[in-house]
Amino acid sequence: MKIDDIRRSYTKDKLEFEKLTADPIAQFELWLKDAIAAELPDPTAMCVASVDEHGQPSQRLVLLKDVNQDGFTFYTNLGSRKATELSANPKVCLHFPWHPLERQVIVYGTAERASSSQVAKYFLSRPKESQLAAWASEQSRPVSTRQALMQKFAEIKHKFEHGEIPLPSFWGGFLVRPHKIEFWQGGEHRLHDRFMYNRQSDNSWSIERLCP
């Protein structure tokens, strides 16, 4: 198989300046609704990129759990690699790859810890099995076998089989406050439509078209 021959044309839609909203969060919400309506697998999945102390980037897929005028929120084990890296260097990039719609959104921003009340509210809304998994998994840490992980899960399940599962002290969330957001719509002949929103000092947004 020659992977350099794999390509396709992008013809589904166009993105025009006149049709953009003045606010990128509103524009994002419109596109997210389109992704959900199209029944894309995991429409809230986003790639979160962080950087360690040596300048080595790392990425992983995480589910977006809230978006509003403050920014984009996701949750994680606070001992995980991404949480450790974001605590040391809060600069972060999010990428939403809505390939079937020939769309991408890239968010550039700064991560900060979500409030404890927000974290608790979301944790208690999760399915019980997800709550138990948060307790059982020391995210990003080595584990000898899957059997050992499942044994830990069984022990945690037994421990909390009666009553409410408490919020782990090592579990939390991050709010990504954006300062740039790019919207990408695939175009014919690789002449894609790209628009970058840049936050201004008065918190308004400027918009510029980028070459594909």
C-alpha cells in the first residue's frame, strides 16, 4: 500500500467570513451542534496537547464536558501526565477533528484548575462505574498487568458498595481560557477555508482569513 496516494477531495461546504459569528464560542457551539446532529462518533472528543519540562509535547484524546464564555472544560486525574504538565506549563492546545464534516477547530489557550464545586458536581453526575474507575486508576502510572488493574477496581467496588462514592482528592478538572481559535473547513483543490479569531485587550475578537 502506498500511503502517499491516499487522498480525497473536500467538497462538503464552504466557510465564508460574512457567515461567521462575531464570537468564536458561539461559532464553536454551532459547529458542535452540527457534529452532534450528524451523529459523529464522540463529537466532543478533543486532542489535548501539553508540553513537559524538557519541551517534549504530548497529546491525548479527552472528552469536552463544558463550553461557555469562560472557555472549555475537561476532567482528569490530577496525578496524570497531562495534569502534571499543565500545572507546570499552563499553555495548552485543543484540537477537534470532525473529519466526516471536513472541519477542524483548534483552540490555543491557558489552562487553570476548575473550581472544587464544579468538579464535585460533575463527578457525582458520572455513572457509578466511572466514579469507581477514577478511584482505581493511578492514571499514567505503570501497572504490571490488566488483571492487577481489574483487581484494584474490584476492591474499590467492594469498598464503596454501600452509599455514595466520594470525590477523590486527586481528581479534578481544567478550564482552558482561549486567546486564539481557528476554524477550518475543507475546500476543493486543497484551497481550504481557515479563519483565526484573536482575543483583543478589551476581550473582543478580531477575525482574519488564513491561507490554506
